[in-house]
Amino acid sequence: MVVVVAGPARADTPKYAATWPNAVLRDGETEGKTMFGAEQRWISPDGEPVLFVHVVRADGKGVLRAVRRDNGSDVAQDVLVHDFGKDEMIVIAHDDGALGFQFHSYRSHPNKYLGVLASWKDHKVVITKKKPFNGYQPTPPWLFDPEVKAGPVSAWRAMRAGALSNDNMNGFNHWFDDEPVAFTLDGKTSTVPGKQLVASFAKDALPMLGNHVACDAKGCCHGDAAAVAAWPHVQSVCFAMITAQYGTVKMNEPRVRSLDVASASH
């Protein structure tokens, strides 16, 4: 039975069962100031919450630091020391659980880039590939997920990144419009306008989305929920393709029409 909600949406979800680690800085260190944020969250394939911090040492060198929780304490790993301390870092979470990191400079080393590919093993980041390049050279093909046509798969991945960034103003909410969404929380379904629904989520508790997304011909998608079970998480989402207008440009894009969320497992 579907209940139509006329008033404000109530999409409150429980607090996370997992605890995010905190940034770890040592004497003389500061957090890097980049357009992508000095701290970026990630959930490992085995469900371990990890915080990546862009650290700047007193000598100007940058440090890629991974911080995890162990028995109630924050444990830090210095993954890489690099020359981009005053420049920009972005974490690229792959759908298969691998990690890409891109460091790039528009200031201290104009048009200089470094691509890094890594995996998570024994509670640590293990670098598997590293390649410097510049804006005139092709980006290493392994740095990002293979491109997919605009559609449900890319929307799921964008929502996953937006949820990790506590971002309900871009990556997560872009895929909602004013059309009704059948929203299911722990088996109870209500129908709510899409923008109203996503605005009702606490920004610091957006439902997480799992890796290994698979979508059917009807635009309904699901991912591996095991790694994100300690958070409120999306079990499935169905999209409809609409024509979006951007100035004079029209694009076919997916928009959420149903969203099934489960509370965190304790």
C-alpha cells in the first residue's frame, strides 16, 4: 500500500552505527586548502570508514594521509609524500573498490599532474600504479572508472560520491526533481515530491550507496549493500529518463522515481 504524503516529508534516518575517523595532524602540519576539500571520506570494500586528508608539511611538501578507526582510536597512514602541498587533490572512488588519487597544480607547478591508483589491503592503502602527466597528455585510463553513457549507472555513482561528501546540493540531489518519488524506509512506503524528499534528509546522514552497481533495462539499480550496512543505505533506486534543458542545450538524463532505503545495521 502506498500512502500519499501531502505535508512536509519526514525522511529522517537513524544515526550512523559506524564512526568516521578524524583528521590527524602533527607538529608543523596544516590541512591543504583545495577546491575539492582537504578531507574526503571513503568506505572500503570491507565496510571500513576511511578519511583521506590532504596534509601540508612545514617544508611545503604534501602528504596523502589515510586515517581509520582501530579500537576507538584514530590510526594514520602516510600513503604518499608529494610536491603538490599547495595545490589540489581529489579522491576518485572506483566502482570496483579501487582508489584513484589525482594531484594537480594551477599555481606552484602549472599544468603538472600526478595520477595514483591504489587498493585497500590489511587496513592500509597499497599503491599499485603512479604516473605523472600534464594537460597535454592523455589522462591515464586507469585513473577513473571507464566512461558510461549518461544514464542510471552514472547517476548511481554520482549519488554515491555525493553521499560520501555530505553533499545534498550537487552529486546527490541533482537526480531529483518535483515529480513524485515512491520512498521506502525500512519497508514503509510514502510518496513525496523528489526535491522535497531529498531536502528532508539530514545533510550529514545521507543514505550511502554501495559499489558494483547494476541496472536493468527499466532503469532500476542496486549495489553491494554489505559494505555500507553500518550506515543508512540505498537498497535500490529506479530512474526515469527525462529531457533536461541547460540553456540552449537539451540532454537526456535520469531522475529518481523510487528510492528504497534501509536503516543502519547495529
